[in-house]
Amino acid sequence: ARPARRHVFSLAMAYSLTAEQMGRAVGIVRGILAAHPQTQDAWVYWREFGDASLNIHVVYWSKAPGMKEFLAALEELNLEIK
């Protein structure tokens, strides 16, 4: 009965990536989320220098009406990001 479901996750990137590569990675994830019909209002930012990785923080809202549809959309997005 909610209009959207929020999903939050992090992507751990290798420290060997350059700033340009990190910028491209952030842009790719933003584009994937923007193009998917079940997502809205995505936030994707390089958030931190972690202990072992450069971490991209991702928050988006899914328009999928039920849990099964949400999980299907999540899987599609994960496969595309991978």
C-alpha cells in the first residue's frame, strides 16, 4: 500500500581506480537506474574512502507494487550493474 519502496546499498570499488574511472562508474550506475522503468529519484554518489575500497552510495525508490515485482526489478538492476 506504499507508493514506493526505498532501497539502499553500497558498491565497493577497487582503490586502483582513478578519479576519472570512479566518475564514470558513478555515471554508469546513475544511467542504469534512470533508465529502468521501476525506479525513481535515484541518488548515486562516491561517498567514502573505505578501509579496503572506494564506496559508492546508492539510494533509489522502486515503483514496483509488490515484493515479487520489487525483487524482480532489483535482480534486473543488479545484473545490469554487474
